[in-house]
Amino acid sequence: MTVDIGNRLRHVRLMHNLSQRELAKRAGVTNSTISLIESNASNPSVGALKRILDGIPIGLAEFFSFEPEKPRKAFYAAEELVEIGKGPISYRQIGDNLFGRSLQILKECYQPGADTGKVPLVHEGEEGGIVLSGRLEVTVDDERRILGPGDAYYFESRRPHRFRCVGPVPCEVISACTPPTF
């Protein structure tokens, strides 16, 4: 059995109306530490997790024992999509809280030249998407393709990957990944 510590921590933090910065200050850790844990890019030791949870405050037993309510909402208006991106890449997510969910669905918009970074992304899970408009360069391992409207991708996310908008117009993509990674 695996426990999604990152999404669980995000859920508990938001339940207590704390920002990442405020929790980091209370726990005596850096803001980036909280961010890395919540994005499941870092797995804290039991001692580090206890220190962070003391900043909420919530005990380890309570943290691991509660189960989130499954969201019952089935429909979302365009303005209800939650922006989780920044800068030249917009990620609009269906639902504001993915804790307890197995799937994350995004409407992505890359401005011309926008790039996920020179360092490839690597995480657990699978992801796929369909290009709606514009052109998207997708690199997976050593393979690179330029995708246009109607083209799609699907791969295991542990394979190093990168996305970049090529061409003079923004690129829009509908994507999904499991488990949620943002």
C-alpha cells in the first residue's frame, strides 16, 4: 500500500487555511521543502514529517488515519477551472482538490517559446494529452516530436520528458495524468 504524502499534506494544510510559506515558517523548514513534498518530488523522513505536522498542528496518527471525502461534483464551468501554472505556461485543473483522486485533468496553454525547462521532468505515473491548437514539441527519453492539432502523446512519466511550444502562436493541450502530480 502506498500513501500519497504530498497530496495528503496539501489537503491538511489547506483544511487549516495555511499557505506553504506559513507552514514552512511554523515548522522551521524552507518553503521549497513544503513545495517539494506536496508535489511528491521529495519524500520526508518520519522526523521531518512530524516537525512539519507540528506546525499545523496534527499528529502523525491522525495524519495517516483520516480519509478524504470523494468529491461528488461532476460538472465544472470554464471559470471554475483552477489555475495552477504560472508565467508563460497555464495549467487549468478540473477541481481544486485532488486529494483522494486517481486522475488529474488539465487544460494547458503554452505561450510561444514556453518550455517546461532544460531539466527533463521525471515522476511516477502515466500521462497523455491531445493538442488542440498550435504546435508542441514533446521530448520523451531521446525521442522528439512536434505535434500539431489532433496529434497526441501518451507515456510512462518515469521516462524523462519535456514540453515546448514551437511556432508563433500559443499551443493548447488537454492532458491527463495518473496519479495527480501537481
